Amino acid sequence: MTQPDGARSAEDQSAKTAQDRLCKELLTSGLHDWVPLVEVITAIAHYNLADTLPAQQDLALQTIRSLVEDGLMEIGDLPGPDGKFPAWNLQIDAAMERVYDRFVRHYDDPTRWEFSIWLGLTDSGKRTAEALKT
């Protein structure tokens, strides 16, 4: 059974609002430090942005993709001793497939994803995050 257009529109708007809220949280958090994937899922749970684990994972993946596509954040590994963010040198689809593999396929093994996938702000992301603070 399909939903009436009004119900679908409300559902789409709710998803967009959740993604906007998560984007803002990740961007502003990124001003203070790099953001591990576990922080993404924690923010989703804290703000009740999605009800089920699959919905939480989907929201996380969509939001990360959006932030990377918009040039606001990069996906990478935990920074090394030089303090620079080691972004993955991958196309967006390959990077998201790596995130999906660790985060969805191996969700039951948190050591594979909680602190092995990081998000770092780009220069554009820093400017956007600063503007969100006001």
C-alpha cells in the first residue's frame, strides 16, 4: 500500500529535519576535534533522530555522504603524530562502501567501526560550522 502524498511529504520532511540536525551536530563538534563514527550514532540516539538500528545506520550514511559531497567534511583515519587529518584517498562511492562495510555489515563488531572511521572538517566545513554557532 502506498502512502498518500501528504503522508509521504511529512515523512520526507521529518527525514530531512533529522539529517539537518545531525549535520549541524557533526559540523559544530568537528570544530573541537575530529569526529569518530561512534559519535555519529551516539548523536542520532541522543536526539532521537531515528527509531530503529537500520534507520539510524541509513541516517548516518546519508548524512556522511551529504557532508562529504558538499565539501564540508572528509572521511579518514585517526590522525597520526603530525596532527594532520589523514583523509582517505578514495572516490566518494568507494569511501562510502568502506564505511558501509565496517558500519553495517560488521556492526556487531564495534572495534571495526567505532573508532576506525573519522570525520574531519574541510576549510569550507570550518566556515560553515562557525556560522552555525551564532
